[in-house]
Amino acid sequence: MKIILQSALLLSAGFIGSAQAAVSIGLNTGETAVNMGEIVKLGINFDFDDAASFGGSFKLSYNEDVLSNPMFNFQPASELDAFGIQSQFNLAGELTDNSFKVTFGTLSFSRGVTGAGFLGYLTFDTLAEGSSDIILSDFNNVSGFTDFNTFGRLSVDYQNGSVNVSSVPVPAAVWMFASACGLLLGGRKKLNNR
């Protein structure tokens, strides 16, 4: 009887354990270069092949001196449904600390979020020349993704990236056109002075 009770306690401790199989969420590019004034568009991928999940939240941090106005557009509900993601739970919004929160998941008890796929696009406006790391992390330093089978926390492997914003170079044709206009205007003044 004592062995059965100990086995039951060990089994329940493993069932509600903290870290389970790894899943990943990340940018589909490592480094992106854009010119000032352009919109930055980054894709977010997910991989729940190793463990099904009820879903959860993650945070994206960025340099607000270089990037602004973050927006996230989820893939159409018909495409995300194939992975068990229910669109009524998809939320995205800006936080107060140069970060952005993305939430997705399911409340279905018959199937969790599974498989690997494309979640959607993150866009930013560019403000100034410079560099910004885009860092994905657990929301509030706690993993927000729950294992569908054990209700334990999933260990999430986040794949980050960076954006380099450069000033827009003035094309050589503009310089040549400006100098030609100057010569024409200068030559015209000389003709008028005669």
C-alpha cells in the first residue's frame, strides 16, 4: 500500500511538473536591413511539434528610439485552425515598456495547439537611423505556455532578430540633375546680363 501511495505521489508530481518538452517561437529572419521611412515587416513562426499546448503569451521588446507603432496581424483563422489555434483567443497589443504582447491558444479540451507553422506578421514604422534588437521572451518572466496533457509549464525556445535602419542614400542621378539645373540657371543669367 505504501509503494502504491508513493508511486501515485511521484506520478502526480510529474503530471503537474514545471518544465516540460521544448517548443519554439521566433522571427523568421535573423537580421533585417531597411531604409528610414520604410515599414519593417517580420514574420513569426511557432513549433509545437514536441508538445501540444493550450497556448499562452509572449513578449516582444524593441528599441523605441529606432522603431515605433508595432502592429501584429495574425494569419487568417482558417489557416491557424489547422494547428488548433482558435482565433477568438488571438490578442496582440502594445505594452508600456517598449514591448508588445502576443497571445494565442485554444480552450478546446479535445485538441491543443500542435504542429509547426506561421503565426503572422509583426510590423513597425522606422523613426531614426540605428539598430534595434527584437527580443522575444516569456511574458512577465513566467512561461505563459501550458502543456496540453500535463498542465505543466512548457519551456519555450525564443529565436530573436535585429533590424538595422539606415538613412536613405541620395541617388547619383539626383546630384547630376541638380548640378545640370545649376549650370542651366547660371548660363541663363550670363546670357541675360549681356
